[in-house]
Amino acid sequence: MIKKQKSLLKKIIFSNIILIICVFLIIFFSSNLIRNYLNKKQLNKEVTKLQLEIKNLIEKNNQLANLIDYLKSSDYLEEEARMKLNKKKPGEEIIIIPDTFNQRATSSLITLTKDQNQNNLNNFKKWWQYFFATEND
């Protein structure tokens, strides 16, 4: 009788249905473990990204605090008075360069470039431009 129970128990344990159920349970628990691992990995990436963003924001905040301190300083007020109100310290001389000087320098540079290009042309092209070219060229 004990042998019959053992053989019956062996048949139940090694039956195909039990085997399929065990495989299904292993797959189910494994998939949950893999899903949890992937979620944890993604959360770690997000935490790292947010820590980097926090670091950048702290740096920007420090820069803005330094800028505010500079804007409150007397050095900034003095610089603004010099630039916007044309103020100067005693003993200083101010030199103002008019914009027309910059325009003349730019136009002379353009003329120089045109002259250099004309030096590269052959004689026939120079005569052609002399007779038929417009003044804008």
C-alpha cells in the first residue's frame, strides 16, 4: 500500500499538468522580476538626469546672485554713469568716435576688395568693364 501511494504521488508530481503549471509560475514570477528591474533602471536614469538639472540650476542661481550683487555695487553704477550719462572721473579725457568713421572704413575696405578683384582680370575683361559696366559693379 505504501508503494501504491508512493507511485501515485510520483505520478502526480511528474505529470504533465503539474509540469506546465510550474513552468507557467516560473515565467510569471520571472517576468515580474524583469519588469521591476527595468523600472528601477529607468528610475535611476531619471534620478541622475534630475540631479544634473538641479546642479545646473544651482549654478545658474549662483551666477544670477553674483550678477545681482554686481548690479548693486558702486562699480556698476559708476560704469553706467560713464556710458549712459557721459560722466567722467576728474583728470580723465573722453574720446568719441563718430559712426561716420566706421562707415568710411567699411566702404574703403569694400573698394579695396573690388580693386584687388580687378587686378586679377585679364586685359580684355578690364576694357569690357571699363566701357560696359555700371557704376555699382
